[in-house]
Amino acid sequence: MQSPCILICSIDDKSGYCQGCGRTRDEIGKWSLYSDAERSSIMAGLQQRLDTLDKRPRRVTKRQAMAEARANPKEGAP
């Protein structure tokens, strides 16, 4: 099943959209119940929704920091 989820789940209080994927709580909850056509229709408008959100700087999670360290090792590290 196709899903726009990027594991950044935070609902914007003003718009009601998830700041990660752009879906509403209701859409997220019913996602597996929608047909492929319904999911595709919702997904077609998600980028437009995300573009309307005020972007807040995100904290760097431990997982992100570790991935960054692996991707960009410091010179001289053992």
C-alpha cells in the first residue's frame, strides 16, 4: 500500500495537517480503509498542503545525528 508517511508525525494546530506528510488526522486514521484511487487523490494534493505550513526548525534526533556521522566521517577518526 502506498503511503506518504515519512515518520515525522506532528499535527500543525492551525491547519490540522501533519507536518511530515500533509495528511489530516482523519486521513491518517482511515488510510488503510481508502481505495487506491482515494489514496492517490489525497496524495496528489499533499505537497500543496505542506507548502502552506509554517516550517519550524526540527530538532535533530539521535538517529539522524548517527546517520549524519556515518555519512560524513571526520578525518583522522579511528
